[in-house]
Amino acid sequence: MNQGRYVFSQLVDLLPKRVFDNFVTQYDGDKYVKHFTCWNQMLVMMFGQLTNRDSLRDLIITVEAHSSKNYHLGFSKKVTRSNLSKANEKRDYRIFEDFAYYLIDVARRKRNNIDFEINGNVYAFDSTTIDLCLSVFWWAKFRKHKAGIKINTLFDIKTQIPSYLNICNAAKHDVNAMDNIPYEAGAYYVFDRAYLDFTRLNRITQLESYFVIRSKKNIKFTVTFSNNVNCDSSIQADQVGFLFGSITSSEYPHKIRKIIYFDKEKKAFYSYFTNNFDLTPEQIAMLYKNRWQIELFFKWMKQHLKIKSFWGETENAVKVQIYTAIITYCLVAIAAHDLNIDRSLYEILQIIGVSVFDKTQIIELLGKTEIIQCKNQKYNQLKLNFF
């Protein structure tokens, strides 16, 4: 990254174009294309994400107003509403999906040194629904007069990066998404009570993984052993036993642990089931408390990444936009790590959003004033290792 280049161009330099080109070749993305390639398409979509464009028309108007900068920003000679709309509609979304997963792996590896109380990977799984207009997005019919899509997400709590996403019709029940989770042996999976399905939880146990899930009131549980708990603690009970009932006992025949926790702030009792018998009850409660981070991610994503107002009407266009949003998120996370920037991702996006045409070095733009000199020495030697 040389001084005098636009901030947007400096950020794009962190992307492994050769890896992206391999995915393009795999899906024939640039077949019969002369000017507006898949790479140009992705950069224009990322530009729209970073500058908070509300619509396709808004995005194109902004790009056309700065058409003299198109070459330096990595766009094609001429970006029009029709060629971007057609590209989002026709080009295989799997190009952007595979590239998003590649960046997810890179971001998780780089941010995996974050200290956490528990060894092993910790994931929270949940979904968010995005409402759509039925008359426009007819393919996503949800209810009689409503359309919508659901994004099922497996969120890596340690790295703050989504490790798995599944985009489906909003009518699909949440528990069905558990069948597609790429479980890892020894990892922890935290669920809300909407995912309380003991057949699927039994599969997690058989795969030698661990789950923590909030219980429902009507679950029948017989206690065979109770661990001692501190009377001054928020832990009210730490019990081991079995589920009983003609259905639940056959769905989950193993012993199971139940933790009852009292939240002093909300003055409410919560009960959790888990198949882990080694962690302390406080750690089990802490794991579930960290599940809230995925809710914050959904809130942040809807507020600051452009996925609520879509720039295309087809299913392919919607998926292209969502995966481009994830690419943008991961790129910012990677840049923050490699440049050792002590700012939140929200702050970084806000600063970059109003500085895409600035020619200041990113490290000077985002770094703290008192440590810029020290960081500049590292910055000049920086080269991301994507391979």
C-alpha cells in the first residue's frame, strides 16, 4: 500500500485476488465478460456496503459522480445500474459464498489468540429473520401477505467471526437448521431454548461435542445426584440425572446435567441443560451468557451492513449482497488485527465510510495519534499471509 492511494484501494489490497479468481474460474463467472468482471462487481458492492448506500440507484449515482476515480478504485470503465443489476441476478452467488468462507477462515485464524476462560472453540447458534415485500420477493413467501428470509448463523464467540451461515426461507423452522451445523469434536455449542430438540442434542453428544441450552418449563427431569453449591453464589442447583417420559427418554437416553442460575440484575431464574460434567456451574452459566454476543452481531449487521434494503429482487442477488456484506465484515476484522488497530469494528467502518476517497494511509487514519509512529514501522513491512 503506497502513500497517495485512496483508502478504499488500500483496503482492497488486503484481499487475495488470486484466490477470488480461482472461485470465478470454478463457476465460470467471467465467461463471455469483457469489461465488468466478478472482481469489479464485488468491489462495487463492497463500496456500497462501506458507504452505506440505501439502494441500487443510490449506489450507482454515487459511483457515477466519481467516475474519474473508477480505475483507481478497481471498478470497470463504466459502472451502470443495468450491468450491476444483471451481474447480481445472473452470476453464481457461490463465487461470493466460497470467498466469504475463505476470508472467514483467515479472520478466525488471525483472531484466535483472544484470551477466553475456556479451552476449545465456543460457538453460539441462532437465526435472524429479514422481512421482505411479498409482491417483489415472491420466491421468499413466508406468510399469506408476507415474505422473508432467515439467516442461520454459527458465531465463533472467541474470534467474533461468524463461522457458518445458511440462508433459507423464513418459513423453515429453526431446529431444522441444526442438521446442517458442521460440528467439531470437543467444541461447545450454545443454543437458546427454541432449539431444544433432544434427538438433535443426542447427535451432538454422539459426535463428542458439548452443548449448553436453556431449558423449557415442561421438561421432565429426575435427579440422581446433586453437587454442592455455594449459598452465596448465583448458582441455585447443579444436578445430574436423566430425562423421563416416553418420548424424551428415548430421544436422549444419556445422563444429563441441569444448572439453575439466578440473575441478580434481572431477578430471574434460568435453567440450562448440558452434556458437559467437567466445567464448573459458573462456567456453564458464563457460556450461556456469552450467547448474547450473537444477538449483538445480528443487531450490528442489520444496522451497519446493507442487508435490509436489497439491491436486487432475485434469490441470487439477495445472496450475493449478504455474502458481500460478510466479506466486508471479515476484511475489516482482518485489517484491524494486522494493523493492530485499537478500535471496534463499528468505529472502523464509520471512519472508512466517510474516508473512502481520502489518500491518507489507513494506519494514520485509524491509529491512535500517540502510537502512529511506532505502528508505521510495522505497516511498511506488512504483508498478509493468505496462503
